[in-house]
Amino acid sequence: MHITLICPPWYYMDKIPIVSNNLGLGYIGAYLIKHGHVVEIIDSLAEGNRNIVKASTKYQSVYRIGLSYDEIVSRIPQGTDMIGITAPFINHAQIIRELSSKIKARYPCIPLVLGGAYPSTMPEHALLQYEGERNMIDYVVIGEGEIPMLELASWVAAEGIDGVYYQGRKQITTARFIECLDDIPFPARHLLPVEKYLHTDTLGRYSRKRSLEVLTSRGCPFKCTFCAAHPVFGYKWRARSAENIILEIKHLIAAYGVEHINFIDDNISLDSNRMESLLDQLIKERLGITWSAVSGLRISTLNKEMLEKIKESGGTRINLAIESGDPMILDAMDKGLSVEKIREIVRICGKLSLNPRGYLMIGYPGETRESFLKSVEFCEELKTAGMKTFILSIAQPYPKTPLWKMCRKQGYLVRDDMENVLFFSEYPQPNIITPEFDQKEIRFRFKLAQRRLNPLEYWGGKILPRAWTKRIIPKELKK
Ligand code: B12
Ligand code: SF4
């Protein structure tokens, strides 16, 4: 079969030429090619990331970044038998509707498959993209896409494929998880516009070093109440061997001259033996690269020996998932983390000059003014112990998470319209209000935390959202 995979345009709050490394499409493409299919990928985000236009969603103005829909449709190669679109976020729903309707208008008979975190989390919502009487999406894939996509391409009847949902199917199932990740090929980066990814990090910032993303494990056994990772990769942690990861890194160095690796795992250090083995090999092989773990390292998995190896192996920009400095809130989040452990790990990082950054969440249900201040004071203490800066966000209940279920039950949601809900929780736009706080109070707390913890990003009473991004906004976009 000839399959065309598409990364759609994105909505974003800032006017920045963002890219995605598209590892999801890369993995699916490589898997299909391994089994004899012909694959092409249209990365409309990276290819069109200078095409930034204002767009309106139900509650907020955003920017739409990427090629126009007509341009995407015109790039679909003749002879395509099946089209797959990735939708990594729930707020992609509107874009998916618009794009799929354009594709179906031109190619009504080509089956359209949708995968990613959005359909995995809200399959019914994702499937029912009507325009008049016509359904835009033929199949929705829930969970890992490699096996269902291969089976669809191999003409296996859809009713027999786990993780494939379509109109008329009664049961929603999740795709079979790939048990041995070493068995699947590396992402088909040769189909992607990799040159466009090399100098832009995951948040659209300029990266001096040639950098690419690598995924070394899937799944996470923890149940942090706010986390939306499980609908795609599940609770069972599956990991690639250190040898397999080193092979991929060597390939990236040889093929793309990569100097820095961004590991994007949910939980890269869960198994300390595997993590140490990976670090040992990075040290032994002297690959001359640096690396970071963008999603944050789980503090409970770290210790002094591991941190020393992280440093020696080229680990930079260490992000620590702290979330709160109040033990009561940490417990409410089911973080399984104590403030003593946080303190210990930050001190060691400080001594090793690892300059960690901490994730901090504001506005979790139960957070009173007192517990918020306790959290900020704790973070100030961490700054004196070696924490470089804090990445602040406002608690956002993503669908199907325990936090979302609880907020719904308690009537805490400002808007229960997950497609359109204010998605950009690092901005002061709270979607939770509780007896302890309203939206105004959360904005106040956010600004206060920003001023006390990140004074450089706070100026004259105004938060400078991503002041650093200005560095890479091209002149033509600064209108
Ligand atoms: C890197 C990352 C980012 C990067 C870039 C994302 C990207 N896609 O490149 C950045 C930093 C920009 C980012 C931003 C955000 N992110 Co993010 N991000 C991630 C992260 C850590 C890795 C994504 C990734 O590449 N995974 C690896 C690939 C292999 O997985 P995948 O893309 O899901 O693909 C698999 C399946 O989904 C499926 N599949 C995917 N596409 C397709 C297509 C077809 C046709 C098929 C059949 C199957 C299929 O098969 C693939 C292989 O098995 C994930 C966590 C995670 N574990 O995935 C969170 C995650 C996706 N992000 C999340 C969130 C919440 C956000 C933000 C909203 C955060 C914020 N507050 O601003 C923003 C949204 C930005 C926006 N414009 O809307 C949530 C998604 C929640 C949701 N349900 O929508 C996740 C799951 C994190 C979490 N634990 O909660 N993110
Ligand atoms: S936040 Fe991290 S540790 Fe917690 S469940 Fe999600 S991936 Fe696992």
C-alpha cells in the first residue's frame, strides 16, 4: 500500500515558528516500510512554520502555524491508498475537522485514519467529525499506532484490530502495546524535514547545537492525578536497551551531525539499572554530545551516583518535576514524593553545578493561600541550594485524568468543553476554581510566584511570556 502520513498545522499562543520532531509519524512510517509498504510524510507544521496566521477558537485567539489546507491537499501524492493524520493534543480537534474535510472533498474514497493523544483520549469525539451527512474520519486509532496501522494497511478486517474505532463499532479497545521496543525500527527520519528540526527545540526556541529528540521508553506505572500520558502508552513501562539507544544516537551523529539529544520519555530513569547502563555507555563511547530530558526527571528515581553520571555523560538542562512544595498538595497529586527527597536531590545538583530547573504547578485543588506561600518559600530555599529557575504552570485538568474526574464531580471546572478549553496552562488562564481560589486569585499567585522565583521573566508588574522566544522570531513575523 502507498500511505501518506500528515502532521497538521498547530495552534499556538505565540507567533513563533515551532516544529515537532514527529517521532510518532516517524515510528509508524518506519514500521510500515519494514513490512513492505510505501510511505510519505507531509510535515505541514515544519514546512509551513513561517506561515503564521491569527485564528479564533471558541474562547481565545491563537496563532495557526503551518501550511494552508489547500497546500497540504495538493501535496498528497497521486496513488495514495490510505492517509494517516497525527493529532497530538486535544486542542487539535478544530484543525483536524477543517483539514479532514478538505482532504475528503478532494479524495472522498481514500480511508482517513486519525491517531495520537487526542483520539486516544477522546475517541468518540474524534470520530464524529461530521460535515452534513459525510463522516470525515474513517478510523480512529487508540494508543500506539504501529500495529493497528500495519493491520489496516494489510487489509485485516477493522473489527478484528485492537485499538481501531469506527462508526458502528460497539466496543472501544486500546491497541496492543509493543512489548519489546528494541524490535521496532528507529523512526523514519529520512521521510521528515530533519534539517528544520535541528536548531529548534520543543518549545520553538533557538538551539545553538544541532539537536534531535529520542524516545527510549514508553509508559509509566505512576498515577500522578494530573497526568495525561496513559491513554497512549499505558501504565506498563517498556524500555529499549541501552545498546539500542546508543545505536540510534550514533546514527543521528553520522547522518545529521547531531550534537545534543533531547530525551522525551515520560519516565526515562524509572529503572535505575537501565539508566546507569545508558549513562555508562554514553560515558564509555565518548560520543561528544550533550543531552537533556525535556519532560523532567522523576526525583524519586534519582540519587547521588546517578546524578554524578548524568553530569559526566553530558547531561545538561536537568528538569525536575517538583510540582509543589507543600506535602499535602504532593499527596493530593499522588506524586509519591517527599519534600525531604526534593531538597536532597536539589542540593546534590547544586554541588555538581547541574543547574536544574523545577516544574511548579499553581492552583491545584486544595491549595490555599497559605499552602501556596509555603510552596513558594520552599522553592526559594531550593534556589539557594542550586535550583536555577522554575517553569510555572497552572493546573489544567486534561480529560480522563483523575484530576479531571475529581474537578468534574466537585463542580470545579470553569469550562467542561475539552476541545476548546484554555489549553495553554503555562499562561495565567485557569480552568479550575475551588472554594480556596477563583481565577483572579490564581492569576495573582502566578504573578507572585513568577516575580519571586523568576524575577528575570517578570518586569514592571507584567509577565513576559517567553521573553526568550523573541530571539528567534524572524523579522517578517514581527508585524
Ligand atoms: C514532546 C512533547 C511536547 C512538545 C512537542 C510535541 C510534539 N508532538 O512534538 C511540546 C513541548 C511543544 C509540547 C507541548 C504541549 N504538550 Co506535550 N508532550 C510531549 C511528549 C513529552 C512527547 C510527544 C512525543 O513525541 N511522543 C512520542 C511519540 C512516539 O508518541 P506519539 O506522538 O503519541 O505517537 C504514538 C501514538 O500517539 C500514535 N500516533 C500518533 N500519531 C498517529 C497517527 C496515526 C495515523 C496513527 C494511526 C497513530 C498515531 O502512534 C505513535 C507511535 O506509537 C508527550 C508525552 C508522551 N508520552 O508522548 C507530551 C504530551 C503529548 N503533551 C501534552 C500536553 C498537555 C502539552 C501542552 C498542552 C502543554 C501546555 N500546557 O502547553 C502543549 C500543547 C501545545 C499545543 N500547541 O497545543 C499531553 C497531551 C494531553 C492531551 N491529551 O492532549 C502529553 C501526553 C503529556 C502528558 N503527560 O500529559 N509537548
Ligand atoms: S507525571 Fe510523570 S511520573 Fe507522573 S504519571 Fe505522568 S509520566 Fe508518570
